Amino acid sequence: MIVVTGAAGFIGSILVAKLNSLGYENLILVDDFSKINKEKNLARRKYIKKVERKEFFKWFDDYYFNVDFVFHIGARTDTAEFNRKIFDELNVKYSRDIFKRCTVHGIPIIYASSAATYGMGEFGFKDEHAIVSKLQPLNPYGESKNNFDKWVLKEKRFPPFWAGLKFFNVYGPNETHKGRMASVIFHAYHQILKTGKMKLFRSHNPEFKDGEQLRDFIYVKDLVNVVVFLFRKQPQSGLYNLGTGKARSFRDLVLATFKAMDKEPVIEYIDTPADIRDKYQYFTEANMSKLLKAGYAEPFTSLEDGVEDYVKKYLKKVSVQ
């Protein structure tokens, strides 16, 4: 059996769909299923059982001998949440309890870390273990992800294979339930649909023009392809960046969204809110050399192609319904 935590969420549900497409149906899906607005993400998916997040450890302790692999994708991901107790409980302690069980029972695990661990990028964006203890995330969410990475690296014993994946800016279908934490593309589509234009933050950094702030945007379909590659190959254990390795601007992203919607671009620039201005990132880009060295050779979807696929095959269909 294969366990997927966060199975009804954005990335988790796309991973479940990918595993089903490859013939894996022996899945144990873990999530907080009381949040019914996520249930549609699992429509038509094949699996053995759903297990509530709070009941998972009891289930795991009873059936660990049947578990062959764990994908720990579930997490609290709200970067605007500042209650550290929530992150300590869900992103650190819960993850620790899963990792310990995988170690004791010899079960390989892939877990979701985050590019939010890199903070302002003072130490670059290379997935080297040596810099993890020096990183300074900008919010409690990033801190929680980095705290767990630090805990893992200090351990003396490990599962037979483990990988912590530092997700960069992920976008794609099944993120509707995320609300304000959904991707910029999701919000751009709906803002353009409603107003005919898109507002972007003005640059307050003389090195960047308005709209030229850069992020490493990765289509969720590419992300799960990498996850499945690591699941099947199980190369050297460790932390891995998961972006495209090519930063693109918010302006590029918005222009691609207008094009996919067959609309003329109208972009307005507004001041970045003063309370986040000093912590605003102007550049993120994943160094992908470790993953490439591990043997991953598939090309990543371009921003333009990913946006077009997302808008035309998913967002437009939802809008029409």
C-alpha cells in the first residue's frame, strides 16, 4: 500500500491522479476530509481507504507492515498565518511522527518542504544541506518547513530512502479551495474575467522594473512527474529543489494569462503594502543540478504552455459551469 497525506489538497490530489494513471490503486488517502470543498478533487479517483488526519497514526501503527511507501504532502501552507503553534503541530510535530515511524519500520518517504525556507535568498537557492541551519525564512510557514528539514538532517537514523522536496511557485488545477493562497495565475484569471485588467505590485527596488519581479513558476503536472521519478528510482536521499530552474516575471505570467483568455492585456501597478515591502522577494530560482545529477531528464513545461493548459482545460471549464 502507498500512503498519500494531504491527498484531497492541491498537489496531493494531482499526485493521486498521476499514480492512478500509472496503475497504482492501492492508495491510502489521508487528509482532513471534514473540509468538503476539497472532496471534488478526488472525484473518480481509485484508492483503498480514506483515513482522517487525526486518526492516521492509530491506523499506521496497526497496518504499517502493509505500507510500502509514504508521500507526506499534507501541511498547513498559509503564509499569512502567524500562529506558530499551528505550524509547530501540523508541519513539524506531525511530520516528525511520520518520519520516525518510517525510520523504525523501514518505509521510504518523500515529504513536501518549501522554497519558503530560503527567505530572501541570502545564501542562494541551492539545495545544499550545509546551508539549511543558516537559512532565515520570512514567515512562520517557512520557518516550520525549515525547522523540520533541520530536524531531519540532525537525525542519526533514517528510512531506507527519503527526499524532502523544496517546492517553488506551484500552479495548476485543483487549487480552488486554497482561496487567497492559490497561485497568482488563478487570481489573475478571475480578476481579468471580472474587471478586464490585472493589478500587479509596483517595484520598490531600483534593480527591477514594475512587474519584472521574478519567480520560479512550476506547473503541478511537472512537479508530480518529478515526485514519481524519485519514488521509482530512489536515488541518493536528501533535500531536492523542485522548480524549473528558470525564473520568469509576474508580467510574463499575466501576459500569458491574457493570451490564454484571448483578451488584450491591461495591467495596472499598485504599491506593495508597506507592512510586507521590506520582506518582499524580488527573485527566486531553483538550482536544479542535484535533481539533474540524479538522472531526471524530462523537460519542464514553459510558463506560456502551462498557463494555456491550465486556463483553457481547467479554469475556463469551471467558469462556464
